[in-house]
Amino acid sequence: MTSNDIFNATRLAHVRELKAENEQLREELARTRAELDAVRSHFALALEAARDADRLPPEGRLLIVDGWNALLGSVSILSAEEKRQTPSGKEALLAARVQTWLAAHPLDRAWIVFDGAHAGGRADGRLRLSFTGGRGAHRADRLVCDYLRMCRFAGARHTILVATEDKDFRRDVQALGATVVSVSTLADL
């Protein structure tokens, strides 16, 4: 082996290392961009909910429902037959239950938060539905906790109720000043 061969082999090894590092940096950049997109989307969803909360009368409350937990958790609002419906059918059943709750509480507003592949949402009167978008576990939980932190920083005075059976999430939202209610509150309507 000549010195030129050794030099070329060294350069080739270095190029391979640079390619591997480049690929790793590209993957990291893609993850960071996805996180940034999720943060932007969460901010937009939380801002919409904050605007809804600004329209609450002084005695009004905001009910935040942990969507999939209310539908599929240990205490579900769905009957065994209703659990066989499509995801959009289940979402509609939950929205109807929350609308019934809102009819019984005319000063309040509600926000149902779902993990979902695509970020977005819609409003129907005093009810807002949001889908977090992105990937990963507990996206809806993080969105709600971020919203509660924003309320704390902004000095919001309205009462916030969170309907969930998720023990860790219950602990987190209570620490952020929300009152936790059971999902069965909605199931009993």
C-alpha cells in the first residue's frame, strides 16, 4: 500500500464520518422543525381557547375535557355499543354530551382537546374542539398544561375545570390551579 492509498483511505473514512454526521444533523433538524410546528400549533389552539375564556362572564367557568380519556379511559362516557363507532362518531357523541352539560351551565364554556395527527379545531357556540397534531404521547395533556400556565402568567381569574381520569394529568393540572372533575360528570347527563 502506497502513501497515496493511505491518504485516500483516510480521506474516504473522513468523508463517511461527515456523511453520517450530516445525516444525524438532518434528522435532528427534522425533529426540531416538527417540535417547532407543534409549538406553533399549540400556541394557536391555546390562544383561541384564551379568547373564548375572555368572553366568560365573571361567574363563568371553562370546562376542559381530556377527549380520548373521556371516550376510552377507565371511566368512559360511552356505552359498549357506542365504543364500536368510528373515531369521528365517538367525537360527536362526546361533543353532544358536553353541549348537554353547557345547556345545564349557561354561563360556562367548554373545550375538548384530542390528540390527533393533524392540528386544528372548530368552535360550535360555547364549545371548542381542538386536535393537537404532531406525534408522541400526551400531546393533549401538554397543550392543556401550557394553557393553564399561560392563564397563570396572564392572571386569568376564571375557574377552570378539567375532566379526566388520567392520574398523572390530574396531578399536573391541579398543581397548575385547575379543579379536576371526573369524566363521569359528563356520563351522568
